[in-house]
Amino acid sequence: MSNKLKIAIIGCGGISNGKHMPSLSRQADAEMVAFCDIIEERAQEAATKYGAEGAAVYTDFREMLKDGGFDVVHVCTPNDSHSEITVAALEAGNHVMCEKPMAKTTAQAQEMLDAAKRTGKKLSIAYQNRYRSDSEYLKAMCENGELGDIYFAKAIALRRRAVPTWGVFLDEEKQGGGPLIDIGTHALDLTLWMMDNYKPRSVVGSTFHKLGDRKDAGNAFGQWDPEEFKVEDSAFGFITMENGATIVLESSWALNVAEYGEAKTLLAGTEAGADMTNGLRINGDRGGRLYETKVDLSSGGVAFYSGGQEDASDREARLWLEAIREDKEPVVKPEQAFVVTQILEAVYESARTGRAVYFDGTSDN
């Protein structure tokens, strides 16, 4: 590898411009040398704004991979193409950061896992909420055993009215679903990571399309088109792990709730509990008295790096490149992201069939 890691971007839309390219541009040891998008103007604009001198522009990722000239590929495309592009990029000899969720289906995610193992290249999934200061503080508490045995949790991704009206978010074929696979995936990843528990036993799920067909509904991102709203507007899962621990998964883009929050977790352990409802709060009992503690995360700690404040996206980018340079495991391991996809798929299947999904092959018949 040269002094700087050379990065190619596939998909120059919202998530690339909102997170990946700005964060990568702030990494001194990296440069973006190739940009690909099916809309050539978007790729050209990205290259002009973020690219190294002479950065290449493509509309076909296969042509980009064939030409090569980079070490790392960031896959920022709709969910249905994650697997195909990631496998191709790995096979071409590149490390890959793929946007969440890992894939549209478990079968596609398995292909990605297999390709990473076969090629020996690093693969990670962009679950940036792990890098927030509250997440990292709580993770350290969990690793230190301060919550004890965590046997109940909630994975919370609730929006009252914030349906994304751009791109392909409302397209079930390209995305695989609505809020569950879009934002529920973040909350579930965060919760499983805190619990360090990746062995699901069964899932019961429900999905609803109750509000998506309404016209002139209030929405943070402007009115949606009911004719295009092909995915669920809310989805819920009840997940039982092999050790008996239970997780309630809540996700919505449109739901009549007055209290809502996104990419949050609630944990209940034998020694203490924690939630992110209004900042990071720890609860428990000590000396025969109950207590609640609000953690002050306003300064210091992991949110600062090299004398300046570092947000979650920048930290994600830095630690990802560090894992490549130092040949160590990325923070988000593909095996962990695979389990997230397994559970999401099981919620959809259970909602469709009205039956529980068991991961040991048994049935509820």
C-alpha cells in the first residue's frame, strides 16, 4: 500500500454525501481516487468536491473494479445491490465498507461473508451509532460487568412522522422493507453489541401499513406519495436468544406516539440497567436504596481525538482505516452484522406467515 489508502466510492447519493465522503475527506491517511454512480453527474460532482487530483469517474462498478488502482471500496447503494457489489469488490482484492444493512436477505449476506473469508480481505458494515460517545461509554460498562447479566433489552427506532421521501426508500424491491430494515437495523445492532449476544433462538414479528396510504399527512420530510409507499410504516419484533435473554425491537417511520427516539437501546441486567431515552441514564440499587444516574458526556472521553472533537462518522472512518493499516478486526465484524440481517429477515417472515421463526429449524406447528 502507498502512504495513503486509496478509496473508491460506489454510490454517490445521500449517504455518501451525508457521511462517507465528508468523513473520509478528513482522514489524513486516505484519499478518494475513484467515484461511481449510475448518474454520471453525481459521480463527477463527488469527484470534483472530494476526489484526489485525477480522480476517475464511472457509471459501471464492474468497469471501476476492473481498472482498479485503489485499496478500499465503500459501497453506498440501495440494499438490493449490497451483496453483488461487495462480493465483486472483495474478489477484486479490495477491503470493503458496506452501508447498512449488510444485505437485503440472509442468503445475500452469507455470500458476502463467504467472499470475505475466501479472499482474506476485510469487510465491515456501516453501523456508525456504535461510535457515539454514549454508546461507547455504555459498551465499556457492559464489558466491565457493571450491568451484570443482561437478560432484557429494547432496541428502539421510533419516528412519529419522518418518512424518507427521496431515493428508493419506499421501494420494497430495492430496499427489502421500510423502517425495520432502514433504522430498526441500527437499534438492533446497537443492542446486540451491548449484550454481546449473537445467538437468536426465535423471533415473532409484526409489520403494519396503516398510515402510508394517507394523503396530506404531516411529515418531517414533506408529503409522501401513497402510491409509492410500498413498504411497512412500522414493524415490531419479539426476539428470544439461546440463553433466554429477550429483546423487544420497535421501529417506525410513522406511528402515533408522543415519545420517540432513534438508534437507542434499553438494557436490564442483574446488577443495573441503562437507557438512552433522554441522554444516557444508569439505574440500580445500592445500600437498600434505588438510584438513577445521568452520565455527563458533554466533554472529554472518546469524543475527542488529536485535540479536536470527533463525531461518530469521523471516528467510524478513522477506526476502519486503522483496522486496515494495522491488520486487525474492524469494530463492526461482518459476522455480527450477519446476525442482524438474520433477525430482520425473521421479523418480516414471521409477520408474513403469522408464525414464529426458529433458528434451530424447528417449527411452531
